[in-house]
Amino acid sequence: MNIDKEEKTPWICDKCNKKLELRQVKVLYLGGNFEVELMQCPECKMVIIDEGLALGKMKEVEKGLEDK
């Protein structure tokens, strides 16, 4: 699932029922950290991790740890 940030139908937080907003978010994953634009709830701050990020940057962090 790749998230279309220009999509007409808004993503809604299931917990807060608020429209998600595109924001620059600091991500900490397995000791690696980076900043990326993600859809985030303005109230509870939960984010959607799209497939591209999960299989891209996060996979790179995992591979870096495995290689050590």
C-alpha cells in the first residue's frame, strides 16, 4: 500500500476521528533515526508507515544491523 499524499479522500485517525496531515516526522527504528514526511494525526500523533518506507529505508536500517 503506497499512500497518495494528494489523494482526494482524506485519511482519518481511527482513534481520534481527525483528518491526518502530512508532516515531517522523526523516525527512530532499531537504533537508526531519520526524518521523513508521513501522514500523522494532529491529536494523538500516530502515523501511517507506507509500504515504500517499510520496504525501503526501514529495510536499509535492518540490513545495516545484520551486517555488523
